[in-house]
Amino acid sequence: MGQQQLLLIVLGVIIVGVAVVTAIILFRASAVENKRDLILNELMNIAMMAQEYNKKPIILGGGGGSFTDWKMPAKMYKTAAGSYSATVQSDEVTLVGTGNEVVNGTDSVKVQIIVFSDSLATTVIH
């Protein structure tokens, strides 16, 4: 009976170890997905600001169909979720958001949105 009990204890420890490792992997994957969703949400807000500027007439302080003089709000360059950058051209704005936490080795969550006057193109980089 002593060997059987020892074998059951070892088997129990192995099962608990596998369960703990699986839980850690699932938690990490969930954390990465949540961070990506948060970065994407903030980028969408910035993208909507750019489209609003594009559609607003020049006389009302907008671009009149162009993104040329649009500037991202200063408070959006760095938030609690990450940092953001904008590359402005006359017909499109490229927004890149990078999470402030390293999630995979040395990589942070990174998402890009290209804003056009009537649509958006989203790309998950990391």
C-alpha cells in the first residue's frame, strides 16, 4: 500500500502542475488580448477624431476633405494603456499604438490603423 499511495501523490502533483501551467498560459493570453483590445479602442477614438477633422469644412476649423493640418491631441500621445503616434498625409493618417507592457519576450502589443476619409484599415502588428 505504501508504494501505491506514493504513486498517487506523485500523480496528483503532476496533474496539479500541469493545471497550474495551463492556467498561467491562458491568463497570459487573455492579458495580451485585453491589452490589444484597449490599444485598439483608443486608436479607434483617435481615428474618429481624424475623420471628423477631414469631413468638417475649413471655415469651421476642419480639413475640408483633407487630413493635411490634422494633429493628434497632445493628451493622446501617451496614456495609461500605451503610446501613440500619427503620420499625416493629405489623403490618409497612419496611427500606431504600442502597449506599455512587454507581453512576449521583448515585444509589446502593437496595432496600426490607416484612416481614410470614409474607411479604416486595421492591422495587428504584435
